[in-house]
Amino acid sequence: MKTVTVAPEAPSSRKSSGARMKVPTRFLPVIATFVVFVATFGVGSVRYEGFASGQVMANLFIDNAFLIVLAVGMTFVILTGGIDLSVGSVVALSTMIAAAMLRAGWPAWLTVVVVLAVGSGLGLAMGWIIHRFGVQPFIVTLAGMFLARGLCFVISVESVSIKDPTFRDLATGSIELPGGVTITYGVVIALLAVVAAVYVLHLTRFGRTVYAVGGSESSARLMGLSTTRVKIGVYVISGFCSALGGLLFSLYMLSGYSLHAVGMELDAIAAVVVGGSLLSGGVGFVIGSVVGVLVLGTIQTLISFEGTLSSWWTKIVIGGLLLAFIALQRVIVRRS
Amino acid sequence: MTEPVVDMRGISVEFPGVKALQEVDFRLFPGEVHALMGENGAGKSTLIKALTGVHPLAAGGIHYAGGSVSFGGPAQAQAAGISTVYQEVNLCVNLTVAENILLGREPRKFGRIDGKAMRARAAELLERIGLHIDPGSVLESHPIAVQQLVAIARAVAVDARVLVLDEPTSSLDADEVAELFRIIRVLRDEGVAVLFVSHFLEQVYEISDRMTVLRNGRLVGEYTTSEFSRIELVSAMLGREMGVLEEIERRSGTPGEPWLKAEGLGRKGSVAPFDLEIRAGEVVGLAGLLGSGRTEVARLLFGADKADSGRVLVGGKVVHLRGPRSAIEAGIAFSSEDRKAEGVVADLSVRDNLILALQAARGWMRPVPRKLADELVAKYMEMLDIRPANPEAVVGTLSGGNQQKVLLARWLVTEPKLLILDEPTRGIDVGAKAQIQKLVADLAAEGMAVLFISAELEEVVRIADRVVVMRDRQKVAELDGGAVGVDDVMALIAGGGDHGLDKGAQKAVVS
């Protein structure tokens, strides 16, 4: 973006050109994602009767509440330039711990607390190792992924169903919105997570430091920012979000199973990237990741409406989209 | 004069095997611009880092604002009012100008960042240094020069009493430098002590009130700029180590045909087109200050940088230097000034380092027989007097001088026709220096062409048959024969300033 070469004596022209190009470049990927979302949803509305209803929209959130939460956590990690491969396994472990504890007769609130603590603790451990030993996040979270998946099998190889009344009530309960559209409690929790994440990222020092670390870690350190806290913190947040996503997933499935959520970390990463975040860090928005999840969900819905197409088409389309978005980002980065 | 705000006494800093600073005193007064001068490796950066707590002190103490201090790192120094702006802009280009200025100390309301107050405060700080840009714009959207000024705005946002500018002008053009200087003056008049590091003499004379000169990790002196001529400064920076070394008897052989000829070779933004001839059996010295283009000349001849004008002839035939590989094939060797990063492989043994070069020269199809390898290693270790005389010693554990010898040996193994030596004697002790100089003379006597780059004029003048002088990225002169004196070269390096050119210095052939 060396186009602004006005000498400092000409403040007015600099200001206007700076402001003019600032908005699009920063938000362009998110806007592009939103356009893609509107377009896919539009295609569905034109092709299928009943697609363009409030409930189909609501179902997008209901069916993907857990993924939204995962994508939120993943956004923090990716913003610092890291990656967290453990989220899918932590989801499975969370469903497993929840199911096993409830089966053993523990109260629901305590189960929730324990699951969230385990997820956050795993994140803390991974973040600490990444920071302390300077190991690539890829390897450390890969190890975390195997560990969490393995722990599932230690608890039980079989699927454990959840019969706890509190969980059942939460899972089946619904909230009616104006217009006869219903959503689940899971959606509310997911949206609360999104709001909290936006607040933390944009209105707290921690959040701004996340962006700073992603932009340039050495600069952030020289600026005297607490990079250590942030670098470990994002993995704690991601671990917490994985556990929360796991709880939502156990509500969605009403069971704990070792093979739940296999490969879900990749869905989360895909959503974040489609949502316009750069894997190199420093650029991206939580809202983008949410729209990214919605895009993935819409494609899935489209394919189920089509009926004749195999669900594997979802993967193919997502693959194509991912490539398109990475190409788009490269173009934007190159231009700037 | 008032009390100094920073008073460093007897500062010594040591790295494994190197004494980076030895008993240096340094004083900085409020309301002055103080230039820290010295060639590469003189210890300027080390002194700054000793002040800001990056390097621990081996000896000495720092007084700051009346008390004895010892900072644990830049963050602590900054909190105490010592801000540093580095050569590369250390900001986050993905954030806004306001955020970059106030990151870590944003105004907050009820625990959340108050964006409006932040932009207002940033605008105020930008106003203070007279920079009119939108604090809400992304830093990336501004040119490097403006980013540098934003870094300064950040530095003064903490009510800095000391502002350290480490080569802030190296990537700026003339107008931008003027803007920077205007801001420096504003801050100086407010009572900020500015420590300014630059290798551009013009700028130093324009902006600084006093200067401290370092050489080889030692203090040369503290001077008032207006009373210190350029020629004195250059001589203080480059030093004169007269009489330490034995006279090298050479300049006897009559060099033959030019082995390498560069015609109008140049590269935009790096070095202006120049002509150069190097004959077999001749040592050509390349003199100039840091940043004058001397290393750039070497890199062009070695193909490490691509020339965008001119051509190179080897033995009368045009060669296309597409990269170091083609230069090596043509018989050119380049021993880089940064031997740690571009020269030796510090984790391998002396033997492996030598074999590596030989193997590269032979190609992977022809393994080096063990016997030949042992012979070569023994030969060069003896010839260069590498110590310890153990081929299995890991290079990283050797002293600087011996590492340099290993690097030389690496190139000699490949039997080059032209040897380019960039600062081969920097940072090594006097004994090793003399050995390397002797070796260069011997190699030339055996018919090798040598391009010898050094910041030490004594050395260049003593060893070279011809001296090429660089200034401001241009070849300004070529001095022939053994009659060249250090003073002549120094005058040419100091250039056309009004600060006391030696009479008679201009008699040199100015091309």
C-alpha cells in the first residue's frame, strides 16, 4: 500500500485517500464471505420451495451452534498466527466426560464446570508448552489432539447416552422468536460466545494484543506488550471454546462418543479462513468466522434439499471455496 | 552545563569469545542531540542495548536521572522514560495508527478500551510532532517514512526523557529526513535527550550537537560537533594502528592483463555504475565508509545482487553473473563480511566446513576421497595457522580470527582466480590480522587477484596496489601505486564537505 506517498505537508489529501482505501481492504474478505453467503442462500431460495424461510435460517444456527463456538476460539488462535488442531478431539472428550459423569449421577452444573475446566486446562498446557519451548503450535496441538482422542477411549469405547433430565430439557427446549421461528438454547449460548469474543477482541487490551502479536510478535514484545499472556491465553480460550462446543454437541447428539467430531477442527479452520482471517495472523474478525460457518452450513442444507446428491459434495464445495478464498486473500495482500 | 540525564561509566559488554565493549564512558544531556559514531562492529548497537537492558553489563554502571539503574529489558527502560526507535519500524502494520501509538496504554473506560479517547490522544501526540495523518487509518496504508514518524510518536507518548534513534534515516529520502529532523528539533527543544545513530556524515553534522566516537568496542572520544571537523571524525572512526604490524614487502610483481573487468556495472538504489579492473596477481583495495557502497560492489561482482546495468568480463569474455553459482564457476570467491550468517557453518567442524566447499565445487557426483580431504585440511590448517590445530573442532567455538581463517580456507580450497574479501580482519585480534594480511599478499604473489575491502584505511593502503574509493554509493576515485597515503584516501572519503579538506588531497585521480 505504498500508494499514499503524499508528503506530510499535505494532510487533507492524505487523510481522504487513507480513509477511502482503509475500509474496503480491511473488511473486504468479510464482505466477500457475506456476499457468498447471501448468494448461496439466494440460489437455494430460487431453486427450492421453502428454502427461504426463517426456520431454515434458524436451523443453520441450530445445526451449527457448536461449530460457531469452535470457530470463535479458533479465530483467537489464528489471529496470533497459531493453529489449534485439538479442538475436534476436545469436543469428543467433552461429550465423553459429560456423558460419563452424568451416568455416574453427578449434578449437571458440576459436570459443566468440570468439562469447561478440562478443556481450558488442556489449552493452558498446550499454550504453555508452545510458549515455553518455542515449539510449533501445529505439533503441540497435534499431540493434544491424539491425547484427547485417546482419553475418550480410556473413558469408554462405547457410545454413552445422556439421560440426565437437565441436559434433556436444555436439548429439547426451544425459544420461540417472533414469526414462529424457534431456536434452541444452544444457539443462544453460541451467540453469547460470539458477543463476548467480539468484546474481548476489540475492546480489551488483551484483544488488541492478540492482533498485535499476529501482526508482528517481535514488535509487540518491543512495545512492551504482554505477549506471553496472550500467546498462552488464546489456547486457553480455544480450549474453553472447544469444551463449550463439546457441551453444545452433547446437547445436540445427547450422547458421548469417542468418535464424535472427527475432523471437526478442520471444519473450524475452514470456517475461519473462509471468514477472511489470514492464517499468518493479525487479520480477521470473529463475525467473519461466524459467517464462514453459515456458508458451510448453507452448502450442507442446499445439498440435503437437493436430495440426490451425496453429502460428500459438501466437502468438495467447501474445498473449492477454501481455495477461492485463499486466492482472494493473496490478491488482496499482494495489492497492498 | 546541567547534569547529564544518562551517565554510563566504564561499560564493558562481553559475548562468548568477543569483547563487544570495553570500558566505554558515555554521557547524554537533556536537550541535546548526541550522535553516536563508529563503523560496523564498533559497538554502537551494543552500547544502546546495554543502556536499554537488552545486554547485561560485564562491568560498569549506568546512572539515569540521578539514580543508578539496571534495566531488565526495553519495556522497563521505556517505562522509565528511555524510548528506542529502531532502523526497522517495530510496529504492527495491521493495526491503526492510533493503536500503534497507544498499544499497551490505551485509555480505558469501565475496563474497556475507549476508542474515541484513544483517537483523540493519538491525534494530540501526532499534533505534537506535527504529523497530520488520520489516527484511525491502518498503519500499512502509510509509507515507511510516515511509519517511522509514528514510531517516534509512540516513543514520545510515554513522556520520554531519552529518545534513542538507531539509524532512523537509512530508508528515508531527503524530504523525509528533513521532516524527521524537524521533529527531532521540536523534541530537543522540549528538553528530550536524543541519541542519534547514523552513518551519514552530512546528517550527523546537520542535526547533532555533540558526538561520541567508538572504535572496536572502545571509546575514542566525546566531541562538540561544531568544533570537530569531518576529517577528524573520519580519522577517529577509522583509526590508525600505525606501527603495530610488520611492513609487508610486496608491490614487486608486475601484474599482467586484467583478469576481471567491470564496465558500467551498477544497480539502482545500491551502487551507481562504475568501471573496475582487477589484474591477476594484484590486490585492489576498496575503501569507504559503511554504507558507501563498498559491500554492494562486492555483491555485484559475485552475482549475489543482480546488476541492472553494465557487464562483467572475465579474461576478455563477457560472463553473465546470474548468481553466486555462476560467479564461483567463473573462479570468483567472496568471503562475506558477515561471517556468522553467510560464511562458516558454525555447528560443523573445521574439516566439514572445508570439505563442504570442496564438495560443492566438485559436484555431488564426485565424492572427496578421505585421503585427499585429510591432506587438504592439514595443508590449509597449517598454511593459515588455524588454532586449535584440530580438524574436528567445532567452528563455532573458535575465536573470531580463526573463524575468519576457516572461512578463507573454505574459499581457497576451491582455488579461485579472484578472491573478494569483505572486512576479513574486522573484530579479530592484531596477530590474526597480520597473518591474514600476509596471506593476502602471498596469494597475490602467487597470481591470485584480490579485491580487499576494509574500513581500516591503514590496512587498505598498506596491502593494496591500487585503492578504489567509494562515497555515497559512487566510485569517487581510483588511486594508483604505492604512493597512496592514508590522508589522501581519508580526504576522499570525507568528501566535499567544508570541514577541512587536506590541501593536496585532491591531486588524486578523480574519475
